[in-house]
Amino acid sequence: MKKFKKMVAIEPTKLLSEWDEKLKTLAEETVFYEDIPTESSTIIERIGDADCVMLSFTSFIDKEVLDACPNIRYIGICASLYAPENANVDILHAEKKGIVVTGVRDYGDEGVKEYAISELVRLLQGRGPAMWKDEPMELTNVKVGIVGMGTVGSLLARTMNFFGMDVSYYSRTRKPEIEKELGMDYLSLDDLLGKVDILITCLNKNVVLLDEAAFNKYGNGKILMNVSIAPSHEVSALKTWLAQPGNYAFSDTEAGLGEDVIGLPNVFAGKTNAGLTSMAKVRLAQKVIDNIENFQKTN
């Protein structure tokens, strides 16, 4: 198996340190940066003559960077990768240049379902700084709508069904198998907004579905939880909606809601991704290294 000549991590990989050390054994020379670059020029400088580039989900490798760094053969994303249009690498341009780009799927989802249940129980039972209704409530029979029925959405649907919630969903594509399994209704987004009291969005990065009209349709006395890594909504529309009584918004990260609403008394946002547990980091690292080793075996 042929090693890379030079591997550069242009930003923190967010892997545990021992896995970064394993990554470094896959190249003759390695440089791992511990800060996040803010300019394309800095990224270009960091990559230099490297043939392998590693990054997480924060920095962006665009056409300018790819054209300026002709030695790149491989780009490894230490984060989820579902589709070119949602990636923080210009995958289509990379493919034209013969550069292989890999990412990871399905490594941190278990932590997300635990986060969702934990936060909902705290709010419904009043075990945190706020309580949704005048008296404590159970999850049982509460109407919840899930937007996006990929891996995370499916896990949440099964989990909330287990807790006795009334689960419906909207997704770009229908999932007949899980509908049958859970007795779950598929609804249009408008119909879902009109039916449910809790809405959970599980969408790819840069997919924004909720605007002012959607929030008006959703109404008040409701809960929005976003477990995507970026807003699934127009932030200004969310802020307007949150000004109404009885509305609450959750995300496991501040980036999931937008900085304009952070600090509001009915907004609860974490500092780290719910999917970045120590166990998830191990699964992520194993898949990142598998991707590299599979590439090295055939190139």
C-alpha cells in the first residue's frame, strides 16, 4: 500500500488525538493545523504541494483552491458527506481534475436521538429552565413531525414511536418501509406544519425549507428542533416566530439556529454536535482511515 507523499489537515479533524496519530502513519510527511482558516489564500498556502488534504465540515475547498494546488490527489472529509451540492468541497470540479473526494456517513446518529429525547423531556416536564405548558406533560401522544427521513430522521421516528408519540413525516422521497413499520403518515410539508406541535428538521447542509409563510402555517405554542448542522430555516423568520408566546427552538449547536436568535430566553442551543460523542469519533475515525486505505490500495 503506497503512502501519500504529504498529508495536510487544513483545520482540526475533530478526531480523537490517537486517531490523528494513526492518520499520520498514512503519509511520509504530515502537517496538521489546529486552527480554522478564514481565507482561500490561507488554505492554498497550507495545502501547498500536498497530495492528500484532510478537513472537517468548517472550511471550504472551492475551485480556486483546487486549481491553485495541482498536486492534490485525494481529499478526505472527516465529517458527513451525502451529496455534492451539500459538501464543503467543490466535488464536481475535483472530479474533473481527477481528484478523489471521500466523506463519511452514519457515524454519530445515536447521540442525536438521545439529545432529542433528553431536551424534549426537560421542556415538557419542566426539568430545565422552562416548561412548555402550564403543567408537566409526557411524550405520549404528542404530535411530532419529522422533516427529512434519512438515517437520522429514521432513527428519530423509531425512537419517538417507541415513546408513544404520534409521528408523521415529510421527506423529498417517501419511505414506504418505515411507514409500514411504524404506521406513520407521510404528509406534504404544509399539511405536516398544520398537524404537529413539535417539528424536528433533519436536513442536509444548505437545505432551507422554513420561511415566514411556513412559520405562520405552523402557528404558535409550538416547538422547533433542528438537528441539521446548519439552519433549516430563514433565521429572520425564526426570530419573528420566537417573539410569539409559547414557542421554543432547540438545536444541539448554535450554528443550527443562527446567531441572531442565540440568547433569547426560549432558545436552547448547545456548544457541540450531539453526534460528536467519543464513541462517534471512533466510528468516524475508523471510516476516515478505511476510506484512505481503500484509495491507497487501488491508486
